[in-house]
Amino acid sequence: MFLTKSRRLSDVGPAPSSSRGPMAPRAVLAGAVALALVACGSSSDGGGSSGTSSWGGAGGGGGSFNPGGGGSVNAGSGGFVNPGGGSVNAGSGGLVNPGGGSSVNAGSGGFVNPGSGGTVNPGGGGSVNPGGGSINPGGGGSVNPGTGGSVNPGTGGSVNPGTGGSVNPGTGGGGGSSGAGGSTATGGTTAAGGGSNGGSPGTAADLTCTDPVYGAVSIPGIQVISDFETDSLLQYVQDGRGQDALPWYAYASGDTNDSTTNIMETPGPLNPLNSANTFAVDPAVHGPCSTKGALHITSPGPANSSDYVGFGIDFMARPGTAKKKLAYDASKYAGVGFWAKCSKELQFAFSKVVDAAQDADIDPSVVPSPCSYSSGTICNQYGIKNTVITKDWYYYKLYFSELLQDPNGSTFTSGVDPTKAIAFQIHVNPFSPRSGSASANPIDCYIDDVHFLTEAAPKPAAETVTWSVSGTKIQRNGSDYKIRGIVRPSMEWDCAGFGITREDTQRIKSWHANTVRLAVKDTLWAGASTGGATCNGAAYQNQVKRAVNWYLEQKMDVILDLHYVGGTPSSENANFWNSISKDAFFKDGRIIYELYNEPTGDVNSLRDWMNSTIATIRGNGANNLILVSGPDYTYDLSGYVTTPVTDSANKVAYAVHPYIFKPDPDAWKTACAQLPVVATEFGDANVQEIGHTIAADQCDASIYSKYMSDFESMGMSWTAWAWIVDEWGCGFPQMIADYSGTPNVIGTPVKQQLTTLNP
């Protein structure tokens, strides 16, 4: 685009070594009992992971479960059950000691001896009706109260150890199942949800629904981490995970933490656990695969580069006095999926899966020398940076094989290790626009039905694509072809791009684009700086490749756009194409090379550089279609009509950028009628340097409709600039009102044309 004004090129979020990460929150959640929530992480890489505690969950605060010879169960808000000669606290603190004919305290402190068949109301309406059976938990820890007696020891928990022997002691404690006759001795088994201190009651149901993108969805309950069907913030205890693990937790800059244990003592004003914010299950809201309940998170949000807010769930416990984390072997799974929505679109989130190698608070039995959040080997976690959570429920998938480390980090490893998985987290950075300073990024979001994925990450279907040109026609696989698509900027100024995700790619495809023009920068590719952005070169290259794969997966070709505004192409720019064309990944025929976005200078020197660069590309064995630009910010192609560039492969077309503010806005047509041309940008824009100023809401759809009509009548291809949500609005110009893909005024005719003209 024609903008000589420099754009803000700084990256999003604090640097990985900036400060100690968030510690462990301790707070009261949604009217439940006090819980110890432990969270540790880095303020730079998108936050650290949470730890675990030996404290109980809602309805099981402080109790334990050992149904063998003399173990105990916490069935209420602090009491315990000891069916091997011990006692049961079934209500607010009373005792139930059903061994040896002793007594039951079912309420505030009274004693009841249930004898041979009486009933007891032990608190909030529960009952004991052994139906003539006996309770004799003696030294072997068995309970057999008859055919169907039940105990409801508190607000809603129940013990019915008749045929099947189930235990559900409260709203969040454990409920184990034993064999027939209700034996809870050493040989008994604990069902899913039957964990003592951490573990959601019951067994996760299968998730079954129809998703607008993925169609029929069926997720077995064993894969479900949390579905928030109850008020509990605990995860399900199943498949070797969740036992004694913490409930869902939140963390933020400004929390007060214990300097020795990293346990958070007081949530700061940004933390969703703060009493002014929200971190609780809302039973009235649910995702597409649920019938009730979703986790509601609110916060005023981080507002400057040192702020952050995050939330997540650990897969395993954090035992002992040191409160160090254990790892979960998730290698049988392929990733983590979830549904989410926000009342206002949330940008600049880092969706991630933490592994043991990138967590400072890991138990030394898992990693003897952990990374650090402040010095030495700096933790740098894996995920998808600058994710956008949209206003409507959407299904998000994080595949382990696709998660990349923060490209602004300083420590890089070969990939996330699912055999040592620690946590799933969403970390939110400040709102960081392309230009201007960071500002508050408020959070008002819901998340639901978090689960492990079993299907492998999708890969682009293999396809052999060859290009050629004939007169003014561009041919794909031997047939005349029109490139009609969308331009996706932001990787030219940010190391991860703004909102470039698989979900974003799906939304672009929903407009029927057959091509995406992806803007990139060679300085970032080489590990140098562009404006305020500095990336690890290899990490940036992986970010670009992942984005390209997502577009190819959606059956869209990709124009790789080396995006400079003005200037004369240099040897460094040529080196970029030398690197690209040597890489087997970029030799895929579906990838098109646009050598330089908007050059200036004279056409002869520009042609010489183009010819030299094309020769290098062909010498490296790359036969991709190449787009060549002309002077005057890719507006003037007249010099190529008489003397075109040289290409031994005959696979060169030309790029043009018609903009309405040009002195002669129709001058481009003469040359374009004689060359194979792709209009890779067009329309209107805010160009203050030449006195052409338009406001963010000054959007004229007729300009875009006329250009596209001209292109089609001339047989040209085109890509529309730009798929971005930007502070300049139509002055950028942006075509979408939000990242859900809602077209704005100028995007409406573009979407209509793509939908009509592309199959």
C-alpha cells in the first residue's frame, strides 16, 4: 500500500526476561469454600503455568479420601469420613461414626445413632436410610447399608453404597465407586470424579453437537477436561490426570505472592479472582456442546507493556511443601480444544499448552534444572500468539504439533513435549495497535467444554500446481485462471502477526477467496529488527510456514508478499528470495512470489534487479509463479510493455496497485490491457503525506465496486487489501468490522464479488 508514513512495528507483549511471573492465587470462588490456587509463569512469553496444591476443591475443603483401613473422606465443608473406625462430618462439622454402633452428627453438632433403619436429615436435607441394612465399617473399611440406603452429607452430596457403592460427598469432593455391596476397603476402585481434593464429581459425558465449521462433533467423555456442567471449577479425574490438581485458576500482574512458595496471597485488581471481577461458572450460559454452564472471566484487562492477565488449568497436582508441579503424559492426545466467546472481541491473547521444559516451577523429578522467568535459561512457552477470541461461540483447536514458541523469546527448543504436559492457559496481553501506545484490553469472556483432541492436525492435501502465462492470461494447470482473494497484513510489522490463526483462515475461506496475499518482512526472517519488532529468525520463519500451511489447508493459494512501501530493492531483499527459493517448502506451486510490494525509482534499475532475482530463483529450482512490480509504488507498468522482464520459465505476471488518490487514477489501464496482471491492492487510503486524508469511518463502497468491475472486464486477477482490524479503519483500508469476518462498508462488495465469482 502507498504509505510512506512509517508504521508501528513493535511487537506485542513484554519481553521474556522482563520480570518474575505470576504466582499462586488464593481466593474464594463463587461462594464455594476457600481454595488455594497456585499459578506461576512468565510475564513475557505469555505467562507461566499454574501449580497445584493439597487443598481441597469446592465442597471438600481440606478433607482427604482413604477408604482403606481407617482412611477418611471429606464429605462437606471441612469434615471427614473415616469408614475404618473413624468418623464422618456430614454437615457443618458434626461427626458420623458408623462403626461399632456409635453415633452420627448430621447437623450442627447433635448425635444420631441410626440403629437398624431410622432416617437422618444430616444438614441441608440429606437422608440416611439404610433400609434395615447395617453399617459396619470396622477394620476392613466396608459399608453395606442394605439394598439402597443413601446418605446426603451436606449441600447435595450423597453416599449410596448399596449395589455399586457410589460416593458423592459434596459439590466438589470425590465420589468413588466400589464393588457390589459397597466395599470401600483396600480393594475398592475410585471412579472418575472420585478424587479427594481436586476432581469434579461424577463422570464426564460425551460432547455431541453440530459445529458450523467442523460439522458433527463427537468427543468421548474420557477426553473432557472440564465442561462446567456444575458450579465446580474442578476438572474431571480420569485417564491418569486431575487427581489432587487445582481447580481453574487466574493470575495477573499486580498479584501479591508469597516470596518463598510462590503462592498468591492476594489477587491484584487485574486478576479475575479479585472481588471486583468475575471468575465463576455461569449456569445460564453454555457452549454449543453443553446443556448448561460455562466459565465466565472478567477483568479490566492489562493496559501497558508490563501488564498481563491469564487463566488456565493444570493437568496434575502440585504436592509437598515446595509446591512444585508434576507432569502429565498427554502423548496419546494430539492437542487441546475448547469453545469460547467474548462480549467484545478479545485480541492479543496467547493460547498455549505449557510443557515441563518451559515451566520454572516444575518438580525436579520431572526436570532437574528448570528454566527461569528472570535469568539464565529463560522459559518460553508454546502456543498461538495474538489469538483473537470472537463475539460468537467458536471452536478453537491447539494441536501440539503446531504450537510454536513466542518468536520474541530467547530460548528455543524443538517442540512442545506432550509426554510432559503441565497446563492449558490463555494469557492476555495489552491491546497493542499497529500505531500508538498500548492500552487496556478488557476481558469479558466465556470458555466451555475444554477437552483433549485425538485427531492429528490437518495437513494440506497434496496438489501439484503449475503456472504459465499466455498473452494477458494467467494459467493454472493449463487452464485460464483468475486469482481472486484477500490480502492479510501484519506479519510485516509483528513477529507473529495480528490474529493469524487457523480460525482466521477459516473465516477468510468463508468469503470464497481462492488466494491469500500474506505480507512478510525479510529483516524479521533474518532475525534482525523492523521498527520496534525483533524476532528470532528461525522462529519467525516457522510462524510464516505455519500460516502458509493453514491457507493451503483451506485450498487457497498464497502470494508471499515482501512488503516494503517505497525504496529501491536491495541485495538483502534478493537474499530473502534466494533463501525462499532454496527451501523445498516454498517450492510448492501453490505459493506465488511477489518480489517487492511498492518500489520507487526508475524502471530500468528496477528491471535489472527483478531479472537478477528471477534468475536466482530459477537457478534454485523453484518454478513458482512470480509477480513483478513497477515504479511509482507499483502503479506504473508502462516500462514493462516494451521491455518485459526475462524469465526462462515463462512464469511471470505483473502486480499493480490502482488507488483513487493518484493524479490520473485510470493511467494503470493502458499497460494492464497488454500484460498479465494481478491487482494485489486497490481502493482508497489515508495518505497524509500527499494531503489525501480520510477518516476511519470514511468508507466508499462504490470505489471498490468500480475497481473490481474494471478488473473483471479486462480479464485481470485481483486481491483486496486488507483483512485487518486497524485503528485507521477505512483509511488503512480495512474490509472487516471484526475478526469474525463481518464485512464493513467496503468489504461488503468485495465479499459479494468473491462469493459470486469464485466457486
